[in-house]
Amino acid sequence: MQRRNFLKGAAALLGAIPLNSALSAEAAPVPASSVPDASAHLLSGSRALAPIIASPDRIIEMNVCTRPFRLQGPRIESERIGRRNVVHNYGHGGSGWSLSWGSGQIAVEMAKAHGRRELAVIGCGAIGLTTALVAQQAGLKVTIYAKERPPYVSSHRATGSFTPDSRIVSAQFAPDFARQWETMARHSFRRFQSYLGVGGNPIEWRDMYSLSDVPFGSPRPAVYSPEPAYPGLEREMLRDITPRTVTVSSHPFPVPYVQRRPALLFNIAEYTRLLMAEFFANGGVIETFEMQDKRDFAAIHERTIINCTGYGARALLADDSIIPVRGQTAKLIPQPEVDYGFFYGGRRVSVYPRRDGLLVQAQAEGDFNNDSEALDSEESISAVQRLGEIVAMMRSTGYNLDKAASPE
Ligand SMILES: Cc1cc2nc3c(=O)[nH]c(=O)nc-3n(C[C@H](O)[C@H](O)[C@H](O)COP(=O)(O)OP(=O)(O)OC[C@H]3O[C@@H](n4cnc5c(N)ncnc54)[C@H](O)[C@@H]3O)c2cc1C
């Protein structure tokens, strides 16, 4: 895409997205395509939706963690620290899973330029694991050093959907970052497709609905927000590879306006397990090691290191360009028959049909620049209650639970 067009798009977008949107960027709906085609009637028709059982007693897990956001986008660059060549690969905001493969590819290319066959990766989250796998595939011998490993890393507490432009860069810095972002997003998107149809469904496409009380695209009142404006990079630059959004006229939801779009979901439990298994199968080793500050790079045996410490980089490198953006989720007992999710900005709640539990997210005020990892259980309980109220108002879609439960 031409830089000029991107700038135009970004400017238009700034006008379109309120600074304090009730939906987080992760949940922002994409406008319906106006291009008619032969399959449009199939996409916009109604479908039988299994009822979501949403009540607080079904909560099996609540989690809170911080997105490592940088106004200028992730830090992917080389630095000489003592006698080590360190390639930084951190600061992926709300898009760490989504951009992981492409970001790892760029970092590994930089590391390879130092000419060593042995590589250390610091960190075992979404970025560290995928970077390590990319390096192995490039023929390097990789050791991961990390304070924590899955399931105890922040990445494990994410929503788990392909949201490549969620709090990844501010609109101000987007023009400089757009090209690199596009490379990372396209590479990652393609890589994810290779995990479709794999046992355990680590990655799958699921329908997500956007619910609204007002027509999509209606101007919303501007409200003060400490957050910067974000560019709609996915909408601007990935249009040719991502599915379009369609308006659904016949649906069971208790709102007048509904759109539907397939979303790429990560079953983080299974997906992480698979990545770890691949890493070990390729001869990888994981060492438990907590670095206190920059001097500890000298304690790493390998001369070339990729630093994938996520939010941990803020303390490790005294890098206060990393802004914490708090996020809290709750998981409900899995319902394999539920194969759709939705976000409803008006009620500040979204639900994702993950295999490892229905994931409920509330959009809370005050998350930006908030590093509190203290769990606010009321926040999640009230989100589940709001979800239950919405489900209770949904019209029956003729979905037959008994039929769904009976063996094939
Ligand atoms: C609520 C929420 C929802 C999200 N949803 C999505 C989503 O749907 N899609 C998406 O793409 N992204 C999402 N994200 C963002 C995503 O989770 C992050 O971008 C991603 O987890 C960053 O991964 P990471 O590997 O850089 O960091 P981490 O997962 O934090 O991993 C860092 C690793 O470094 C290690 N480490 C840190 N400091 C040190 C140290 N000093 N010494 C040794 N080891 C250290 C840690 O132990 C860990 O192993 C979400 C985030 C939040 C908070």
C-alpha cells in the first residue's frame, strides 16, 4: 500500500474511532464490505446458536495481566551489551500472539547476522516461544532462559484472538511502523493457517458477532481518554486476506444492529502445549533464570541473545517507554457446542468460544497505564452477569441441545 494512502486512511480512521471507545481495540468491528458477491446471502443468513450458560458459579478461572504497549510500536532492534549481541523483541501491546511469528522472523534475521549457531532466547511467552521455533527452523541451536514458563507467563492470560493491530502503535507513530507491521501480520496470518485442522484445535476460525444499539458507524460522543488514538492497520492493510464483515438481519440477539465476521481464535492451552512440544522435539532446552538487570546478559553462555521479556523488559532495561495496559478476563466452563462469540460495546462485555473455556472480557475504565495485577473479582462477576442478561433475552434459534449432545 502507498504510504500516502495509508496516511489518508489513518487520518480518516482517527475521525471514525472515538478516543474512548467502549469497545477495546481488540473488539472493534470492521465495517461491512459494500462489494456484493454470489455468497453474500449465505454469509448474512441466520444460524442456529447454542445458548451460552453464563452465571458466576460457572467461572473456573479469573486472570489479570498487562499488555506491554509502546507508543512507537514494539522494539525490534540490535544492541551490543558488554560482549553480547542482544536483539530486542518486546513491546507488542495487545497483539503479541497475533504478530508473534512475523516478529520472530525479523528478530531471527537480525540475530543470524551475528554469525553464531548457538542462540539464547530470554522469555517463554508468545514471543519467546515462537521466536525460538523460527530460529530452530533456521538451523540454530536454541536455549530459552526464562523466569516463568507456560502456563505461568502473561501470554497465557490473553484473550486469544487474531488482533494484529490492538494497541500495537499509536496513530502518531503508525506511518513509520506500517510497513514492518504489515510484514509481521501477513507472515503470522499465513503461519496460523498451518495449525488449522490439527488435533486439539489449537487454532480455528469462529464466527464473532458485533452487537450495537445504534447503527454501525454512528458518531459517538467524544469522551476524554488518556489513551492515544490508534490506527486501523488491519482494516487498511490486510483487507485482501481477512474475511469481510457482513450485516446480519435475522438473528436472536436483543439488539437492533448486528454484524458478523469470522475470527481466528487461539486455544491458548493447546496451542502453547504444541509450541512447547515442537520446541523440545527440535532439541530445544529451557533453563529457569531470572535476570535482575542489564549486567545479567553477561551470565548467558550464548553470545547472541534475543530478548523476549515482554512487560518484564520495563524493569530489566529500565525502559519506561513500555506502558502497562491492564486487562482482566474470566473463563466459564467449556461448552464445546458454542461455536460463536460476540462483543457488545453498549454493555461492555465480550465472550469468545475458546475450547479451554468460554472467555469473558469486560472493558474497564482506567486500564491504560495501570500496572496493577490485583484481581478485581467483582469486575468479572458483573461481566458474567451482564452476559447472562443478554443471553436470557436472546430468542431461541431452534438449536437443539439434546441433539448436539447425542453421540454421532
Ligand atoms: C487481557 C489481555 C488480552 C489479550 N488478548 C490478546 C489477543 O487476543 N491477541 C493477541 O495477539 N494478544 C493479546 N494480548 C496481548 C498479548 O498477551 C501480549 O502481547 C503477549 O502476551 C506478549 O508476549 P511476550 O512473550 O512478549 O510476554 P510474556 O508472555 O510476558 O512473556 C515474557 C517472558 O519473559 C520472561 N521474563 C520477563 N522478565 C524476565 C527477567 N527479568 N528474567 C528472565 N525472564 C524474564 C517471563 O518469565 C516470560 O517467560 C492480550 C493481553 C491482555 C492483557
